[in-house]
Amino acid sequence: MSDLVYYEKPVLLDRDRHRRRRIRPGASFAFARKANSLYLAGAEFAEACKEYAIVFTRGGNGRVIPVVMLGLRARENLYVDEEGGWRGRYIPAFVRRYPFVLAELPGQASLAVCIDESYPGVNDTEGEPLFDTSGNDTPFLRNALDFLTACQRESLRTDAFCQRLDQAGLLTEMQARADLVDGRTFSVQGLLVVDEKMLAALPDATALALFRAGELHLVAMHLLSLSNMQQLVDRLAQRKVPQAPRPGA
């Protein structure tokens, strides 16, 4: 899963280039319509586990990351409806930070703030300004930057948690499969889940370290969330199936 999964035109936020740019607030989540999974920080597990399946996967660099499952088919988010509404109580931070994002740049140690210029809400006349007349950050932009910073901080904590699970040998492959009553079958591969037998067999010192760090609680919420896979099957079954073209059409 690319970190810029639905950012079509991310560019560096520039004080001169974007001096007059504004962000028009909108309720549409159509930009995430093709994201069948998204990164999820450990701090989000408590809310996300109530309605989403939380699993793990390996990123392009081989490191384990947690993701929230949003669909069973490629490029399909079952939590975004036809009108662009989000059909869930909790909206992942990965979605809420849009159209801003922190991105790595070649040759630079620090992350850079980018904005997706393809977002329809980016304009010069309506919405919240990014900079004031003197070129300083507006309160709106400062709030957005604070949110990005908080997300990055939680991302680092989550990365440490995931690598401890990996190093302890607690993760095992799982294949998600959906068999619908109309005969359709879908499967998702490359998923990792915590092996409960391996968890129970952990050395006391390792288990205590996870407990002291509050990470056994994260594991419990992950395992609890797996029952929400059935919600994905139910949502997929409710999706309209495109009709086949008529013979000779």
C-alpha cells in the first residue's frame, strides 16, 4: 500500500506558490473511494476495532505496518458510498489529514509537508486561507500541521510496536476469503495476524515487556477486530453487480 494511495498530485507546500490558496471544506470522501486498506496508528485501535478489521502487512521496505481493511477487492472502499459519504462512525486519521501529507524527499532527513493540488477544495476564492497577507501560517494551517506532527509521532510509536511483534515471531499469514450467496468469491492475500498460540507461548520476560508498554492491549484489540471481516462480506454482498451487456449490444 503506497503512503500516497489517493494523492493524485502531491506537491511541496510552498509559501510563495500557495500564498493565495484556500481550502474549501467538504463532506465528500470520494477521494478515498479506491482505497481498500489504509494505514492505522496504534492510538486508533481502540475506536477502529469496534467496526473495522485491523490486520498487518509488509510495506515496500519489508517492515510490518497495521492497516484497516476497507474492502475485499482491489481499488474498492466499501465504506465510501455512491454520494461520497463515509459509512462508518470512526474515520481513520489517514483520511482526516487529507489533502495534507508528510512525505520523504530524496537527500533530506526531515519529512516535508505536501498538499494534493488535485483536491477539488483547493482554490483561490473560497474556504480557509493557508497563509495570511504577510505570508505567515494561518491558524487553519497551523492546526493541520499540528495534526500531521501528531500523526507522525504516533506512526513512530506504532512502528516500534509492529517490529516487536515481528521480532517475537507472533505474526502469521492469513487469507481473507468471501463466498457470497450469488456465487461470487473474493480473496485478499498478504495479510498478517497475531498467532494466538504463539502469543500464549511467549517467554515471561517478553510478555511482561509487551504488557508494560501497553502493547498487549493493542494485540487484544487487533484480535477482537477480526470479527469485523464479516461486515466487509456483508457490505460487498450489498454492492450492485454490474449487469452483463445484452447479446448483440
